[in-house]
Amino acid sequence: MDLHQQYHFRKSERGLLAWYVLKLIELTRDFEVVQVPLAEIEELNETYWFSLGAPPVTKDIAQHAKQIYEVDTSYPIVLCPEGRVMDGMHRVCKIFLESGKTISAVKLADLHEPDYIGKEPHELPF
């Protein structure tokens, strides 16, 4: 798995919230892995990667297509307590493209405080 620094972002009344993905993976390392139906992954019907800024250009979409093609689906995705994807959307897309019906996932029981509050993506260390 590509373990470069990544963040999971969410908009909130407190500003943009950001969690270190590597911390989420470490936190859930020993969690029970369950099979989640793709039909329950709401993000498949959202702008997921492109909801924070300008509409994507073709290169942006191509970059995500490359990541989807190369991703290792043997790692479980990470879901928040409400079942929202915090890590693993490229894996979700690959399973979807392969006509899979379920994906391996771990689910947080509690959502810990974000690592950053009110910072834009360009202000975070990558």
C-alpha cells in the first residue's frame, strides 16, 4: 500500500476538518474486518475527491483513474462511525469497476478529534 501522507477532509461549522490517514490505518489495524455492500457506500454517488475546490480537469480524473487501476484491494477501507469512507475510495472504485458487490472494511466506533481544524489542504504538510 502507498503510505505517503494523505488526509481525509470533511467540511464542518468549525471549518475544514482533516485527519491523517496513516493514523486512521494504525488506529484500526487490529479491528475486525467486515464485508460492506457497495450499495451502502454513499460516496459512490458524490463528488468525493472534487468537493473542496474547482471542478476537476481531465488530468485530475486521469490521475485518480491511474490510482484506481494500481490500488491493492486486499487492504480494508476505513469507515467512520456513520459508515462514511475515511480511507479507501480508490479501492471502492476498483471493486465497483470489477462488478464486486462488497468490500472489506473496518469501522471506527468513535470519531476522534481531527488532526487539523480550519486549515485548507495547501496549508498542511504532505
